[in-house]
Amino acid sequence: MRVLVLILTLLSNVAFAGIYEVEVCKVQSQTNDTGFLYPCDKSWVSKNNCGGSWVVWDMSEGQGKAMYSTALAAMLFNKTITLRVSGVDGECIKSYDITSMIRINK
């Protein structure tokens, strides 16, 4: 029964996830292991009703550091990125959307 609940929870989170292609104008890291990126599109609004215009992720693990490198490379080489935001209302760090994936586009 617990497995069924877990599977349904994971499927519901994936069902609301949004994929967005953006240009990166700012990239920031902080000592609290949080990575930030700021989309260049001035019309970007929070997809999780968080209120802020930045997108954040956890950098305490290796994949978070790789996401930071990807965002930085995209900004430096004028490439777009694709990022995944959950779309779950209120799933935020402070007032920013959380991303679980950053992909650089050629």
C-alpha cells in the first residue's frame, strides 16, 4: 500500500511539471549550497506561485554543482537552457521556484 501511495505521489508531481526554455542573464551561488539563475525574459513569473523571478536548486550534492556549471556555460556562450519546474503551488525556496533539471541547448 505504501508503494502505491509513493508511486501516485511521484506521478502527480510529474504531471504538473513544466518545462521551460529560457536565456540566463544572471547566475549566483551562495555559501548555503543554493544555486540561483535569473531568466533574461522580463515577463518570467513564478510557475509555482512563489512570487520571485529567480529559479533555485540545491547545490549540496554533485548534480547541483553540475546544474550550476550548465547554467553558467549557457550564460557565457549565449545558449538557452531548458529547465524543469514542478508546477506545484507553493513549492519554493524563499520566494523562488525550485528546478530539478537544467539542460543546455545548442
